[in-house]
Amino acid sequence: MQQHLPSGTIPPRPSRPSRSGTFTGRSRTLTGLVTAAAATAGLLLTGLAPGAQAADNPYERGPAPTNASIEASRGSYAVSQTSVSSLVVSGFGGGTIYYPTSTADGTFGAVVISPGFTAYESSIAWLGPRLASQGFVVFTIDTNTTLDQPDSRGRQLLAALDYLTQRSSVRTRVDATRLGVMGHSMGGGGSLEAAKSRPSLKAAIPLTGWNTDKTWPELRTPTLVVGADGDTVAPVATHSEPFYESLPGSLDKAYLELRGASHFTPNTSDTTIAKYSISWLKRFIDNDSRYEQFLCPLPRPSLTIAEYRGNCPHTA
């Protein structure tokens, strides 16, 4: 199977007036500063150096994060990859596995990513090395056919997870108890289907997701819904927003609406998508509270964020 290289960074997007009512501004900023100061003081008192793996969380991987580190095109881990032919798997169409080269840190959490309607693995391939370099095993897949619907894509995401953890050549590198799903368009709708079918999943991230099912009150998986303000294929008003609003109020959840973006923005390298996807996966697959600072207080509207909703602090 042909291996796909990640595409380049897209040009900056033009700004437009931001929406209000999704954050409190100065008080949240002050709270964040106080929290950061308290965390720093705690490190000094305990003698735990920044970046050291906390004894009470064996799943932390990599150095202490910074805004620069999660916005970078690559993280701290060197990455290897292996192709998986559709001829040797069942239930999905093969793909490419990206994984940290070193085994010094033990096993890693894993995420499988599905492309959208009529699309191939190449459309979401940039996420493979980007996420893997932060300390995950990432499987970008092809679907059985490019016309598969969200429910089928959900089943294929789960089949790919099962292959990854049970049969793949990197299965010993994966912690099968810490898994997540992502997808673009109908693949994003499929990530919701997968989370519904397998509530043990630790994280789900639909990217400009599309699904005829608009309500997901049964989900128990922490979910980050990513929409785009210029999406005319899966408009946020009829897809991402109702997806998010239907999730249980008690669930760790968030809604990120990209500014100046289209339905196809997730198909090319995007710093905002990567930054918050990394933070969400780290926080819930790795249970790494070091990444909470990027999710709570809620991110403010900016040149790349039209709106952000969520519940803080997170409880998982």
C-alpha cells in the first residue's frame, strides 16, 4: 500500500468578529495564572522536575507541555511507520500505523482515524506523525469503500482498533485499555458511532463530522466536537452544534468551532486542530492533567477560533 506523507501547513486565515458568551475573560485568565503559579510551587516543594513522569500517573508520556510544544509540527518522539495492506485485514481497508520509535517509555495509548465520504487515508494522513510524535500509536485507515456511511465507518474504526491491539506488528507497544477514535466528515460521524458502541473508549474527536443521527445522549466517552464556521457540507447548525448539545451534561465534552475554515480544513495540516486534539487525547487517553491548562479555562475566540464551549474543570 502506498505510504502518504503529511501535507504542508495551510496559509493563515483571515479574521472576523468573534462570538461572545463562551468564556468569562479576565477572571478566568487570573484563575489560570494562579493555578499555574500553584502548580509551579508544588513542583518546587516536591522536588519533581518539570517533564518528569509523575509517580501517581504511570501513563504520562513526554516532557511537560508548553503552548509551543503542542503547536509544533512534531513532538519529542521520533516516529516510525508501517503500512497495513487491505489484503491482510478484515473489517476495514488497511492503512498506516505511526508509532514512537523508542520503547524506553513502555506502552502508549492509541487512536484510529477514519477519512470521510469519497476520501482516502491520504486525506487525514498528516495527523499520523503529528500525533504519534507526541506519544501515541496512530492508525490512519482506509475504509472498505469510499462510499461507506457513518455507522459502517464506526464499525471499521473498532475493527481497526482490534487489529491494532491484537494482531498488528506493533501490538506490544499499545496499551489496549487506553484507546480513542477520530474521523473527518462521515468518519467523524463514525467516531461518534464507535464511541456509542464501545463506551470503554477514552476519547472521541469528530472533525467537521457528518451524521444523520443528530443526538448522542448515550455517549460516555469524553468527546471534543470540532466544527468549521464556513462548512457548507456539514453546517455546524445542523451537525456539530447539535452533536455537542445532545451529549450528556455530566460528560467531559467540548465544542471547538474553527474560524475562517471549511468542511475540508481537517484534510491539511492545521495547528489549531492539532493543538486541541493533542490536548484532548493526552488529557483523556493518558489521564495527563498537565494538558488541562490548554482546555480549561475555556480557550478564547481568536484569529483561528470562532467559538469554544465546554465544561470545566474536567472530571475524568
